[in-house]
Amino acid sequence: MHRLPILCVFGAALAGAWFAAPAQAQFYDLDGAYHCLMTPDEKCKQAETPLPPAPQPEPAAPSVAEAIAKINAKEATAADIDVIQKQAEAKEPRAVEALAWCKLNGIGMDTDLIAAFQLYGEAADLGVATARSNQVAIFETLLTPEQRQSVLTRGQTQ
């Protein structure tokens, strides 16, 4: 017989919990900020943390075409030159030609006529139509006799 009073007490407690006001619910959201939900009290609101600022995405590297356009406008940035150099190392013909132009004109780097001469030769080998003409023009008009001898000697050993 003592089971009935225990069940009544247990049932009343369960019913009281069931119909009682909802408990405080505190959560950390997906960004890691702490929030009070469901009837927050003042203490809970004081514990709330604001969302951290969203991280800024890294700026996308310029394309080869964008970098070449900036080189033509003589507005090339270090990022533009970096893209051109990486693509030239990967033997992208327009990038090799653009790097030769940069070395010839000192755009984003020191002028280096011998490197420009060699890069125009590489661009010509990769199929750039005007590269061989530019290489010849460098050889005939810009290189000193010593530099001409140097590139001819390098050409024979390769």
C-alpha cells in the first residue's frame, strides 16, 4: 500500500516539472558566441558575448590577363609580378613574354637585358609570334658587345 502515495508524490513532482516555466537555455552558437535563449534573465544577458568579427577572405590573386593589363599600364603590383613569375616558371607563353617585357623595361624589377633576351627566346620557342623579333631587337640595339658575346657563348653551351 505504500506504493500509491509514492506514485502520487512522484506523479505530482513530475507534473510540476512538466508544467513549470522553461529553464534557462544557454548555447554557444556556430561562431562560438555565448547566447541566452528562452526567457533570458539579466545575469544571463550580461554573460552573453558578441559575435567575433568574421575573418576577411584572402584577396584572390590576379589572373595572368589582369597582371598583363597592369604591366601594360605600368601599374603592376608585387602580386601581379608574382603571378607572372610563377606562370612563366610553368611555361605559360604569355607569362614568359610578359616577364621578358618586365625585365626589358624594369617594371616591378631591375632592368636585365640579358634575362629579357633569354626570356624572349623562351617565349618564341613556346609559340609567341612576336617574341623572336623582340629578341633580335634586344640583341641588335640594346646589348653591348660584351653582352652579345655572353649570350652567344651561353647559346652554344646549351
